[in-house]
Amino acid sequence: MEELNGKKVGFAMCGSFCTFANCFETLGRLLSFGCDILPIMSFNAYNTDTRFGNATEHVKRLEKLCGKEVIHTIADAEPIGPKKMTDIMLIANCTGNTLAKLAASITDTPVTMAVKSHLRGNRPVLLNIATNDALAGSAKNIFSLINYKNYYFVPIRQDDHRNKPFSLIGDFDRIPDALVSALKKTQMQPLLGE
């Protein structure tokens, strides 16, 4: 995808551990398009071992793919905006917790600080939702952020409407196109998928 070649993408991963495989697959695609990736992880993503894998192994894999150390502290995330380290910030698996913090302008994790710092340069942020309460407690935060300047969303859909009726997930396959749209300061449509 020519439009993404050379773009500096902040690639943030949060604690939606069941989506890590999708995140790494997406990361590989973005690298193949020539994106310059700055890896960022929330405290939970960086430190927590789960049934979906070992935290240390995830960090090593991310650093090997990107050729850079993972930003995993608030102090290391703060210079992103002033140093113009990113053209666009992608939260590859944006949890309900991170949505709430962004909607309330809370900056107490490396990911939320990375977003805050990046936004001071009037640059776009792309959110790929992955939360089981999107149509419940997190709904107000999603719709608040839709109205905020410089926030864009990867098209979203219900991932298991029978067993998880309140859950929404972004379409990982559409992240590259959504990045192109967000870089043009437009929301990719349709926002709600099937």
C-alpha cells in the first residue's frame, strides 16, 4: 500500500490479550507496506503472562519485528509528540479501559501518554476497539471519542452476538485502509460492519 510507505506509525498494544495474534499479523502487514513502526505497550500488555502467551516473549517479538525497543513507561512515551516521532498513532487493540481513559483525558499509562503527546501535534489517532462491554459501559466512551477531533475508528462489528451480546471488535483486516483514511483526517465508512 503505497500511501503508507515511510509513514511513522505508533503501534500501541493494550491488554486485550486474545487479540495479540491479530495485532502481530497486522504489524507484519504494516511493515510490508514500508511503515516505520514505533512499538508501545500498556503496563498490562508489557508485564502480564496469560493463556495467550508470555509477556517477555511478546515484547521480544515486537522489538525484533520493529527493530526498536518497546516504549513501556509514561516517561518514555512523553517525548513522542514534541519530537514528532509519529505521523499517526494506532491503538491496535483498544480496550474498554483505555477507551474510558482517553474519553476522560486520563494519562496514567504509556499508551494514554503516547496518545496525549501525539495529539499535541494535531495528528490523527486510530482506535481499533476490542472490548466485551462496548455496547454497555464503554458505549458512552466510544461515542464521546467519535466526536473528538483527531480520533478515528477502524470499522467495528459484533464478534459473537449470541454469547457476547455487548462485545465489539475492530476489523483487523481493514486497519491499513483505515490508517490511510485517518491520515487524510476522514473516518472510514461504514463504521459499523456486519
